[in-house]
Amino acid sequence: MADPSTYRPAPGAIPASPGVYKFRDAHGRVIYVGKAKSLRPRLSSYFQDLAGLHPRTATMVTTAASVEWTVVATEVEALQLEYSWIKEFDPRFNVKYRDDKSYPELAVTLDEEYPRVQVMRGAHKKGVRYFGPYGHAWAIRETVDLLLRVFPVRTCSNGVFKRARQVGRPCLLGYIGKCAAPCVGKVSADEHRALAEDFCDFMAGRTGNYLRRLEEQMQEAAEELEYERAARLRDDIGALKRAMEKNAIVLADATDADLLAVAEDELEAAVQIFHVRGGRVRGQRGWVTDRVEDVDTAGLVEHALQQLYGGVGEDDRRESVPREVLVPALPEPVEPVRAWLSGLRGAQVDLRVPQRGDKKDLMATVQRNAQQALVLHKTKRASDLTTRSRALQEIADALELDSVPLRIECFDISHLQGEDVVASMVVFEDGLARKSEYRRFQIKGFEGQDDVRSMHEVIGRRFRRYLQEREQTGEWAVPEEGGEDEPGAPAGPVDPETGRPRRFAYPPQLLVVDGGRPQVAAAKRALDELGIDDVALCGLAKRLEEVWLPGEDDPVVLPRSSEGLYLLQRVRDEAHRFAIGYQRNKRSKRLTAGELDSVPGLGETRRQALLKHFGSLKKLRAATVDELCAVPGIGRRTAETVAAALSSRTPAAPAVNTATGEIIDDGADAVGGPADAAPRTTAGPRGAEPTTAGPTTGPTTAVPPTAVPTTAVPKTAEPQDQVPPTAAPRTAPSQETP
């Protein structure tokens, strides 16, 4: 615990100007970002007597080891810079809203030649028009299904669209009138884009004019005795009205507004937002946050507005930021926030608290939704701040740590029969997974299966990188006696050029390995070799969920109902999942790799270009350097490398049809197989090694140059306590070993 007086700025050093400030911990990591109309009084308030500070603020200033600030011209610039830094550094003491789900949105890809209507989630993309978000994806699809009768915009994927153009036949929607079928030229690109733009106008709430235009066309068709066209227009009008009825009118004056409500208690807060367009509720979303920062309702509203509108793209700002934003309490001061929103929209935005009428009643509905969301969140065990704090404290007590382990790293080894041996490192901070800090390792020091040796190598590599980062940042540099560090010297494990944390710069308070006493001993030996003695270490064995400590003959047994054991299990299981995924990915790439994959300097695009140009690997192998240079994108140096690589390898044995004895000429060289036509694996009898064959229709086998005996692959390994006493020890189990 640091003393704030040790890093308090000198009197008069803090400017009395608007700005943004950052508190950093002893490792240089940003732990809090704030803004102020005047930096001097705001920063001075943090360095008063700790007894007078809010408990959360006191925890922050005692965790910090330094403070720095940036002066800006206006409060609006301070608001924008604060949002940018919070998104970049993810400070642990700032309010961070967490979506309880990924909300679906209706998207129209106007950046494509033939725009497509689809349901999308995640970050917004440039050139795509978004509507929503919606609570359920099925609600979007029902609305789209009704609107496609009137606006037959394509909804198929790019692959389906390309296939339809090749065969000259539209998909089912094109036949039933729910797609204009631009893939086969029924409408031009400009006509299809006009349909997509009409669809966007209708979804944006401009429905009245379009309905009146359809009604006029229906009347004209009836007067001209074109009754079939009139009936079709009548059905179109009915479909549009049914689509509009799915969103009940909540504001009679066709208002465009966002309503934001907050439900809070001492530890957490929930935010709910209703998006109202044209007087109808078009979307809803919500967030939940831990109140790690001493902030009132107005402050929570300000943070929510930053989260809601800070990531809005330039193309859809006017649609995303409405004319009115209704909130339960106004931020203090309100003018910078109002000016920021108006700048995003490009027009005046009214930020206010509703006082009476329909808007106040609707705000009460949003408030009830926020309260229910907070109650529901409280029931989720993993996200409960109190539960996480208790779990960390139980771990600290059981392992006799000096403080709770705010950062936990866990390592796991995975392989299959000693091949593709990999390791994973997962990170949990404050009891929650921090996936941006996950790392993967390939075992390079040896070949074969040895979990203990693998664990020693991985722990050594991870902490050797940590020591290198500390040395590069100058953290070990000792200042001259009576002097201070140079102002330009990098402090802490943060890259001075990018401002981002270095990859292995932060040490954990607790290191967990997946395994028992041998794995723990290997990890301890690696730490001792590097002289690291300030990182706690333990191992979690799967059989009885025992916690092993280095040098101890007996494990620590936590109660089955312990929150600490539950957290350790989650950390271990996450490391296992991450390692298995990496190992399977490596194995898949190895099994589908072709001869061209190992050619240096030849990427996927140029590999495909070569195979497409020559038609098969056999013809490619016979090509000259000049013929290779004729392929677009292949230079002479690359062509020489490819020719040398293919000529140095023995061609694969020809495939033979076992039913007829016929030799299939091209075999695996045809351009249809995986990668550059890797051999197909055919499952054999249980316990036998699979056979390989080319892409043929009859039973085939490969003719090897010489006879090689087949080695049986053992079945999936069983638990050790089920092995008969006379069974020989297994050295290569076939199951994936975490």
C-alpha cells in the first residue's frame, strides 16, 4: 500500500485549466482516468487525509504510485479525451459498463454493389446502415419478412449470391417475390440500390409519405382497371402496416429520442436505454457496472452517455444521436456534454429530464426495466462483486498470502500423443477473465511428451520475458544519490511510443499451474533459476481438486462450497479450454498442409493463384521458372524458390482403385482437395491407423514405394486406477492431455 504523499505533485505544479489526469500503479499501469474543469482543485482533493476520502477513492490513491495530467482547451475536449483513454487503458477503478448480451441489429450493407439486409452483432462497420438494437433476433426477422414483400432487397450471403450468378438461377426468395433477384439481372444495380434506400427510409421512421404514395398508386391502378396490380399494392400496404404495428406508439408526436434510466445500490448500477424513433420503441439495451468509483447518479449518466455515443461512426451519427436524450439526472456541468452530443449529431441535441406527460411515463417504464436488470444481475454468481471479493480473500487465507491476488495467471499443457505440444496462459484480474492478456506458447526445447519439462520451459520463458521487459523499461535503474530519474526515462512497463502495456510486463500475485506436485515443483524450479521470489505459486490437481504448494508434502483442501475453490476451478478450466483450442488448431493445420505451405515467402493468396493457374500440383511441379513468372503476383525470385522447393521433394505415390486395379493419374493433385490437395484421410477399423486416398469414387489405396508395417494406435486412455496390474505402462496416451 503506497502513501499518497510520496507522489503528490509540488505546490503550484498543477495548472488551473481544464484537463484529463491519469493515476498509475507501481508497475506503470493506468488504474484511473478522470477529467476536471480545473485540474488544480480536483487533483488536490485526492491528497487530503485518507479518513476524509470515500473508501473506494482511498483504495485508489493508495494503490497508485504516480499521477500525470494533460491540459486541453475546453471541457468538451476533456470529455472526448477521457472517453478515449478509458477505452484504451481499461482502468480498473473507472466505471466500466458491461453488456449482459450482444444485442442484434438490423444492418443494410450500403457499401456493397448490391446492398444486403442482415442481422449483425458487434462493432459497427463503415458504410453499413444500422437499425436497432433489438432485444431478440427473431423480432428483426419477423419485421424483415414482412418488409421484403414491398422492398425485395437481397438477404443472401455473398457465397450464395455468387453461386446464383454462376448458374443463372435465383434462390427460392427470388421465385416467391421476396427478392428482386439482382443475381440473375432481373433488376439493375441502381434499381436494387433504390430498393435498399427505400427500405432504410421506412426503417428510419419516414413511413407516412411512402404509405400515401402506395395508396395513390393503388387508386390509379384501380381507375385504369389494372386490378391485379391494385390488389398487389393493397397487400403491400397491409404488410407495411402490420410491420408498423409490431412497434406500439409510445409518443404521439412522432418524437425521435433516447431514454436512459439508472438503478443503483452501494456496490453496482444498471443502465437501461430505450431507442424511440418516430414515436415507436425501435430498440432496447442495457449495461451493468461495479461502482468501483465514487460517483453519483449524474456521474453514472455521464459515463453511460460516453459509452452509448462515444463509439458512433461518422456515417450513422445523425441516426444514432437523436434530437432528444432524456435522462434521470443531468451531468454536472451539463453544457460540455450537450455540446459534445450536438457536435456528434451535427445539429442541436436537447439533453434534459422529463417532467410531465407521456415522456415521464415512458421514463418510469425504462426505470422499472433498469431495476429488474439489476435484480437479475445480482443472481449471477460469477459477476457478483461481493462474491468475487470473498473468493479472492478465501484464496489469500488458504495460501497464507500477504494480500488478495488481484492478478492470477494460470498455465496448462496440451498435446496429442506427444505431438503438437502447446501451452496456454490465461489471466484473471479482480476475479474476471481478461482475455486481451491471454498468451499461447509452442514447446520448442524438446520433442515428445513430458508435461513436467514442458511446464518448466513455459514458466521460464514467461518470466524471462518479464525480466527483459523490466530491464528495457529502466525499472531496475538506480538514480544517482540525492537525484531523481530523468524526466524522459520510461517509467513502468508501458511502451513510451504507443502508450500501451508491454506483453509480459505485469507480474501476477498468484501463479496457478494445472497439475499436482510434479508440475508445481517444475514451476518453482523455473522461478528459482530466474531469482523470482515475490510471486505466489500453487497447483490445482483434477482428481480431488487439491491445491498443492511448493515444498509441501500434503495439499491444501478447500471446502467444496468454497468460493475460492470455485474461482480456481474457473481459472484452471479456462486455461484448459484455451490450450485445447490452440492444440486442435495446430493439429488441423498440420494435417491439411500441402507441399506449397512450407515454401518460404509464399502466402495463401499466391498459393491459390498458382493452383488455379496450373490446375493441379502435378502440372505446377512440371512448370518452368518462366511459366511460374507468368502467374500474376509471382516474381522471378519467388518462382525460383517454388521450383527449387518442389523439385527437391519426391512426388506422392499414385492412387490405385482397389476394385479395378486402375491407377488414377492425377490423384491428390486435383484442385478440389483441402489446402493444395492434401491426401484424404479414410477411417479404418477401430485401433488401426487411417489410410489415405485420392479424391476418387471407388475404393482406392496408395501404393507405397516399400512395404511399411502399420502401427496400431492405442484407444483412448482410461483412468490409471482402472489399468490391470499386468498391463504395461503407457507412454503415449491417445487422448488430448491438458
